[in-house]
Amino acid sequence: MRPTSSFLGVMASQDVNLYIVGFMGTGKSTIGRAVAQRLHMDFLDSDHEIERVTGRKISEIFATSGEAEFRRMERDFVERGHPERGCVVACGGGLIIPEGMLAAVNARGVVLCLHASIATIIDRVSRNKNRPLLDVEDAVTEATQLYTKREAVYRRAGTTLLTDGRSIADTVQHVQRIYRREAREWERTHR
């Protein structure tokens, strides 16, 4: 078991899972990896874990099995595919969107949503061709429409942190601070 700390007799868990959610290109994997290192927790990326387990790239899953099958794989990952404690999990951009998924993730740990402007997102994802939902002619329009569809769920997904114009170090510090505060609350309400 990972160490816990005590402040005025109240135990504060340091191993409650942290789920970093948000739209693609907001920095979930980059920030999650750095936060996990700082918190001495394991880091998992839901997309990479699905690729590892299936032996297939996400783009291949979308192309051959469809988005519904991929979303089923994400549900399996949340419900059974990772440890119950001690992890920072960078969630795929659509993981919390299907009915019941946000509640499922909230039941397993602290949820924090990273946010960025569409311009920042397009700039970041244009460097990575492994984005099947943006493999279209007009990626800006597609990203804007997709984000608009998902925005209401992202707004309900816990504390939101804007990553535009922030350094990785600054964002990591903010995430750590939020996590420490919310992990205590999560532990108190889920005992």
C-alpha cells in the first residue's frame, strides 16, 4: 500500500486514482505522466492500454470494428482493466461521453478535466496523425463540432484546468494541488 499522510488526525489518501479527462490535445498524457512521476504513482493511458491488450492501433479498431466497439473496450478498461488505487490515468477524449461512463470514472477516483482552446487543440493534434476522429479534410470544423457535442459532459467532469499558455511545470503543479485537495474529499465520501 502506498503511504498516506495525516493532518490534524484526518487521514489523507495519497493513492486514490486520478483520472485526467478532456478533449484530445489538451495535454492529458503529457501532464498525467509528469503528475504520476511527482506523486510516485503508476501512469496509464487508456488508449495505449487498449492498444496493448488488443494488439491493434486505435485507428485500426475504429476502421475495422467501429467506434461502438472501441467505446465498449474503454468501458472494460474502466471497470476491470487497471488497478483500483495508485494510478494516474490519462483517459481518451471520448471515454467519459457515453451514458454512465462519467459516473463510473467518478466512482473509481478523482476526476480532473483539462481544457484548451480549439486553436491550441488543432495546433497540438496536427502534429499527431493517430487521431481517427480528426482524419478528415476539415479538421478544424470537425474538432469544433465534436468538442461542442462533448462540452456539457466535460463541464460536469470535476475541476477544469485550462492548459492554454501554461507551461507543463505550471500545469503539473496545479494538477497536484487539485488532486491532493480532492483525493481527501473523495476518500471521505467513498469510505
